[in-house]
Amino acid sequence: MTVHVAGLILAAGLSTRFGGNKLIEPISDEPLIRKTMGAWLNANITKLYVVIGHRSHEIMEALEGLPLDVIENPRFETGLASSVVAGIQHLQGEYDRILIGLGDMPYVMPETLNTLIDAAALGGPNRQIWIPQYDGQRGNPVLWGRSAFSDLSALTGDQGGRQLFQKYETVIEDVCVEDPGILRDIDLRQDLQE
């Protein structure tokens, strides 16, 4: 049986703490959002999607020519959850699993994405969420199975799916990876300089 996995990158936020649109800031000579997409485009994902909202024209320009589909989030100002909701509502009818990541995490390796997808393929029906773990800490992206889609599509506020971890704790599989990139996001200008 073929399992269809969508990649969903959240890139609609206001970048308030950064003080500007961090996703278009250069990192290794390319916009941060484009660098993030590199790993995703090299992973075993059926199709890649990006959720945009704030200054969406700049994000679109940075992603020009990449093989991905765009999902508009008209409610991006209400927080991160609205981007998860927009993505899940758009994709839930088509996919068995959705791998949700953040546009400001350019150091995640494609091997990590594939490790999560492989762990899900090998796991039994008693597992529905796969979270990467490095050095004892959970990170991003997170792979979600179909049973969690309805709760994901009802999220509110400025947190993503993390707020569901306690409810789903018995069906979570922590997947150990050798990738510190799962813990590194860019929130401040200082993070970019480092």
C-alpha cells in the first residue's frame, strides 16, 4: 500500500521578534525560506506545500521556480495555529500523513525527514505522530497521521500542533535523529548572525 505524505511548510508569520521579514533574509547566499525548502525538496515527500500570509509577495518571489504548491492563509495575523489549520483543511482529503515544518528552520537535513517517513512506514497502527528527537529534546518537523487531522484543523492561538502532544501522548513515537537542526530556528537577527 502506498502512503502519500505531504510536506507542509508554515511561512505566513509576522516575524515580530525579528523586526522584518526574516524568511527573505539571506543565508548562505539565498533567502532563508528557500534554504529551508532545499531539504524538503530532497526528501521522499509526495508533494510539497507552503502556507503564506504576511508579505506573501516576497515569499513567492523567494520561492520562484521551486516545485511546490502555495496555500494562502487569510488569518495569518491570529497566530501560528491558523497556518496549520489552513494547511490541514486544504490537504486532509488527499493525504494519509502530513509532515509539518517551519519556514525558519534552514538546518534540518533531508535524511531527518526521510527517517521520520520511514519510521511511520514501519510503525504499527498504535502510532500516529512521529517527532524527531536530538540529544533528548523534541524538535521539528513533526509527522502527523490522519487520526490527528480533525484536532489539527481546530487549533487556535500562536502555537502549532505542540498543544496536542499531551492528548496524543500514547500514540507518539519519538524518533532519534543525528540532526541538531531540528532544534534551531531563526527568531532574532542574532540567530541569523550566529
